[in-house]
Amino acid sequence: MCSPKVLIADEPTRGVDVGSKRAIYDLLTGMAASGMGVVVISSDLEEVLGLAHRVIVMRHGRIITELSGERINEQAVLAAAFAEPINGGTVSS
């Protein structure tokens, strides 16, 4: 392999057992800790909350909101995912 700078993981733990999930999470966090950019695309809210430093919520191909730091929590992600945009724009949290 070449030395990639970014890894895109689309639904990395869908359909795997709990032990394998833990191994995948360890691999992803290890790559991020070593300086690689890791983009995780997931519909598993617990996975997102456990792994992410920044969360971008998308709906119908559009960015609804971006959360980072202490703003990343279940309520904020769900509110962004299910709220109606104001005036056709984005939802801010």
C-alpha cells in the first residue's frame, strides 16, 4: 500500500459482531492518533458519538449542521437529523 493520508470508512461495523466492532474502533482510532485523517460515514449514532471529533449531519445530500467538541451529543445530532431547515437553508445547533 502507499501511505494514504485519509481513510474513508463507510459503515465500518455494519453486520459485524461486538468483538470485531471493538477491533475496528481500535484500528480507526489508532490511525487517527498516528496523524491519518479518518472520515467515518455511519448511521449508527453510538458509533458516531464514540468516535468523532467533528460530526457533520447530512440529509438529502445536503449538510444540515456541523458539530464539534462539547456540542457533539445525542440530542444535538438527532435534532439536526430530524429538524426542518429554516427558509430552505441549514439547521444550526
